[in-house]
Amino acid sequence: MDKAQRATHRGEPIKLTELNMTPILVALIVGFIAVALFVILRKKSSARRDILLTGISEAGKSALFMQVLYNKFPETFTSMSENVDTYKKGNLSCRLIDIPGHYRVRDKSFEKYKRTAKGIAFVVDSVTVQKEIRDVADALYSILTDAATASCRICVFCNKQDSTTAKSVEVIKSSLEKELNLVRDTRSRKLQSTSDDESSKPVYLGKPGKDVEWSHLQQNIQFYQGSAKDGEFSDLKEWIEKLL
């Protein structure tokens, strides 16, 4: 008969220190680990893990999506809903999401995924960019001034460089910089005339009182060039894989 049993037999109170505490300690440790794992997994599931391909219509986002994931160049079509699949590199992965470029659905689709985005690749048609520069700059401005994208890594992929009429990265970069300045002025005047609510105002692009310059932006925007048609997008894949 051990000490605790003898005390019980005599009707004496049992002291806690006289009991074997090992099972209790093990149960507490196991419970703590279970709770910790639950919290970690819950945070991980809600963390930013998406890479978005976005831009205006006909920029080649869906072609890039198909090439990056499946090494296939699709027939040209305009997406009216998101294309979503998993991009894997070894044991690492992310969701790659092709955001429709049509203006009627682009904003709604972007709103759906912007808070889970870790990176945003803005795709530009290098052939038509000069003709559509205002629409391109306006779409990019909305992304850069959205508070939800402040922590995102952002790149601009100048697609369709296989065409002889494609504009170079430097030309596109310069044209977008100038146009973003005009869009900022237009948006600022419109905002001042329609709303006094500070909480509804977007993040200011660049430095107050100065023209928009890439070096002034909060995000470090990377520019790449290539062609989804010719399978030339290694820089974009490398950029994606750095975010995994």
C-alpha cells in the first residue's frame, strides 16, 4: 500500500504533492500543443497566399495563366470569370488567379481576392499600350492606391514582345509614369468634389506636390517583358516562385 492509499485508509486528507502529477502534466502539455497548432493552422489558412494576374482586356492574362500552369497556349478568348488553380514548386505552393480584364467584372473580381493577395502581376499588351494608355494607367492606379495592396509585391509584365510593333519596357514604363500623374490629378479632383470622408480616400500615389515617379511609390514595382505565345516568361515565373 503506497503513501496515498495509506492516508486514504486512515481517513486523512491527501496532499496534492503526494499524488503522481505526471499524467496531469502530460495532459496539460498535449492540450497546449493542440491549441497552439489550431491557432497556427487557422492563421496560415487565412494568410495571404494568392498571386493575381490582372490588367485590362486582351492583355494576355489567361494565356499566361495557361502557360505558367500547364505549358499550353490557349485560343484567344475573353474571360468573364476568374481562373483559379494551384502553382507548385517543390513543397511550396500558392493559388494563381487570373482576374478578368473586362471592366464590368474586373473591379468586382479584384475586390474578392485583393485581401488574400501576396503578389500582383499587372499584365500589359505591349502592342496596344500606347493606344490604351489611359485605361491601362487607370486600372494600375486603382491597384497601387488601394490600402489592401500596400503589403503586396507588384510587378508589371509587358506581354506580346514577340510582335515587331511591341513597345519596349522602357517606353511602357515612361508612358505609364506620365499617365499615372494625369490619372492622379483627375481622381484627386473628382474625390474632392464628391466626398469629405477621409476613410474613403485611397492611398496617395507618390509624393505630394511632385509628379509621379516610380521611385516615389511605396511599392517597389518590378518590370518584366516577354511573350506568353512564345513561352518567354521565365522572369515572371521566377518572381512568382520568390513569393512562395
